[in-house]
Amino acid sequence: MLLEDFIPVDKSSAIRAFLFSLLTTEKVEIFCGGNELSHDVLSALNCLKSFGKTIENQNRKITVSGTAKAPENPVDCGNSATMMHILMGIRQYCGWNFGLTGDESLMSRNHGDFEEAAKFYNGNFVETTLAKESAQLKSFHLLAMLKSGGKLHFKAKTRRNTEELLLKMGVKLAESEGSIEVLPAKDLHGYSLTLQKDPSSAFIAVCTALIFGKSFEISNIYPEKLRMEPFNFLAESGYDIEIKYEKNGCTVSGNPKVCKKAERIEIAEEKVATVIDEIPFIAFMAARNGLDFRVKDAKWLRNKESDRITESVKRLSLLFETTEFDDGFSVSGGKRHPLKGVFPHSSDHRMEMLSFLMAKDSGAAFKMNDSYKISFPKFYELTECLKND
């Protein structure tokens, strides 16, 4: 079954594509394809008007023009931490003073790493080390360094959306293993960008197809190999997954037959940052295939839309022997015990979708709320299509 029509554009790329238009007075063109934009992406697009930008939307070609200025009122980031943290970096570079707000979930999270990072920037060249392996924190530093230059060191690679877009805008980056040096930038170029499918949503779609027992194919996925790492864990868990990297994107296909499995799935520390949002799904998909799962050094999971360590354990323990650690959790997939209790609802979009998949797989009744629209607007349509196919 072709599932690509259900997959939204890459959320990380789209939020940056819209917000980086604040850094240039030149025209920006963003091609979004035919799919509905997620709520997080819409928050980034809609906020541009408060900065004085003009937006034209014709057949999913979005043109942004005009000169940006600091907004008078706080910018509402909705549920999007990515949006908030990118705007923190833009605010630092531009020397603007404006407030940032969001929904209850976003405002309850700890943003202290970004507030601490801002203290480094006082008009001088900055050389520092990334405090946490986070693509958002890395993006903050790279944006703040545009003012006077800087060099950022890091231990592990994270997604490259920011670097790719800054290079398109004419920023000079000197990249090496474990560091990025940013040269000061004054006049940044406009850009034209075609957004591709979101790897994280595609991963959830693949998990859904497997649970429904359907073959699948999704093409035109944003082709960064780090972002495709969750699919490799699915393959190790015994699922028939094929990934093809092509010139214009990545294609994932497969079917529900069981293939050769690893003995257990353990996510090493250096892999955590690349699969941070998919860890709860990887744990479930491994356990349902009879594998033990373990992740540690993942304390950042507690600072998502919910405490995803506790919330994952709350769900997984309904079916499997599950142990919670301070920085992770483990699941024994050797024997599934009878369902006791009901799968919990959540305002955390990914936890809500996980509850749905676990309920579907165990034959339990579960009716979703609308939180999935934050990242995956057509998830419910996808499930209905798989059910009726």
C-alpha cells in the first residue's frame, strides 16, 4: 500500500524554513507539496506576520517577503519546542527583545540549557561545547554565532537541517569531525526550498502498517541517514524493512513477515539523540516481536511534551515486564501477559499514537483525542485506510 499521501512534510525542516525567512530581506519560496501541515508547522508559519512579514500561499507554494522587525507582543509557539528554541537563536543574532510563550506543555518544560547558552553571547567570538546532544540546542548556538562568529564542539552528530539551510543562505561554515566553525554573517540570502516527507511520521506510519498486517511503501522521505536510524532498529527487531536512498529522497518499503532478529535491542548512548522521539515506539515494536529492549543515557526523554520515560513505562507495563530507570527503561519481550487496565490518553501527541497502536495490537478499545494533529494530521485517516483496505 502506498502511504506517502498521509505523511506530512518534515517538521524540523519546515519550521526552520519558515523561521529562517526572518533572517533575510530577500524573498523566500517554500514548496510544501499536497499534504496538510501539522499544527507545529502552522505555528511557525503564522507567527511570521507578527514580525511584519508578508505571506502568500498558492497551491502549497508559500512565499515570504518583507523586512522583519521585533514583534510587540510575545510570540505564541503553541506546542513546538523547536519553534521556541529556533526563535531564541534568531532573537540572539538579531539583538531583538521579545517574549516567547506556548501551551501548558511547552511552558512546563525545562528550557534552562538554552538560557544558559545565551549567556555566552555578548558580541565576541565564542568557542564552546554543546551541553546536550540536541539538534535544537546546536541550532541555537549556530544562529547566535552568526553575529560575531564562533566554534561549536560536539560529541555526536545530530540532524543537519540548520546547517543545510544556513549554507543555502550564504553562511560560511567550516565543518570537521566533532566541530562546526561559523563565520560572521550580515546579509543573508533568500532561498527556494522543497520540503520532503517527515521521517518520524513515516516511521509511525510504518509501525502502524505492520501492526495492521499490511505491506507498505513510502517515498520522498527527507533522506538524512541519521533521521532514518529508527527504521534500522525496526529491521533489527525482525521486521521486513528496505530503505533506498535516491537522488530526490528516500523510500521505505516492507511487509509484516518476520525476518532474522537480533538477540535484543539496546540503544547505545551515541544513538539516543538520533532516535529520541521514536524510542517508545522502537521499544514496543521490539517487545511485541519477542525481543528484550533497553535504553539508558536518555534522560532528555523526560523533558519532552511529557515525561516520556514514565509515560512509556506506564503503557508498556500493561503488556510486558517493564523497569524504569532514572535515565531510561527496559522491557522484557519474552512473554506478553494479559492486558490489565486500559491504555492511558495523553496530550502528548506521540504518546497518544503509541496508546492507539498498543491498543490495536492487543485488541483493546481505544478512541484517540486530537493531539496527534500536532505532528501527524492524517494519522487517523491512515488508520482508517489500513483498517478498510
